[in-house]
Amino acid sequence: MSIIRKNNVVFPSLMNDIFKPDWFGGLENHTSYVPAVNIMENETDFQLELFVPGRKREDFNVEIDEQVLTISSELSQENKTENNNYSRKEYSYESFKRAFTLPESVDEDAIKASYKDGVLKFVLPKKEEALPKPKRLIEIGQ
């Protein structure tokens, strides 16, 4: 493995501002991100929430393979503006991919997903043998 040093100038932040790709105003709307995620565990299940606003259910690809839950999405958009003396065409492309290793206690066949108000939510139920056992009272004999 090799480590590459990117900024070896005296003022790297100033140089990055001067020579960044959108210096002429072409890419100022370009964003790259990994969605925030919340993971919660209850007695009967795990819940996973990803915050991905501005998409539709059809924009997501969800796969489970060898106890790995993979969530990905690609979104592209094209805007074209034409006036008398100029033409401007902009493309935007956003994508992400998150992978989560599922515990062996998750029942993969019973996973449910929903998308509402920008939140992609998964309910990952636990297998029957992983659920907590009720306490038993033991009577004391003579």
C-alpha cells in the first residue's frame, strides 16, 4: 500500500480554492455524500434508518448476500438552458452505496423496508431462538 500526498504547497486551502473544478461556476451544484444512518436494537428486532431525501422508492437497490445488506442508489439529472447568445447544459449525478453485515440472529427472510418523508427504514426481525426467554418462577418444595 502506498500513501499519496495530495497537497504539498505552502497554502493548500488557498490553492484548492483557486484551482478547484468549479472555478468557472460549472459544478457548484455537485454534491457527494453518504447518507446518515441510525441503527437501533429492540428485544424483537433491529431497525435501520437511512436519511435520503428527494428520491423515490424505485431509486433504491437493496440486496442481501451472505449476511450482507447492501443499499445503493444512483440519481442523474440533466438541465439545459438556451438563450439567444449562449447555451448551457448541466448534468448532475449522485450515488451512494452502504453495506451492513447482519448479525446471525437476524431472520433474513422476514426483513421489511419502507420509504417515507426521505427516510428509508428497515425492520430486521430476530430469529425465534434469539428472542429473550420469559422468566420462570420456580417453586420451593418442602
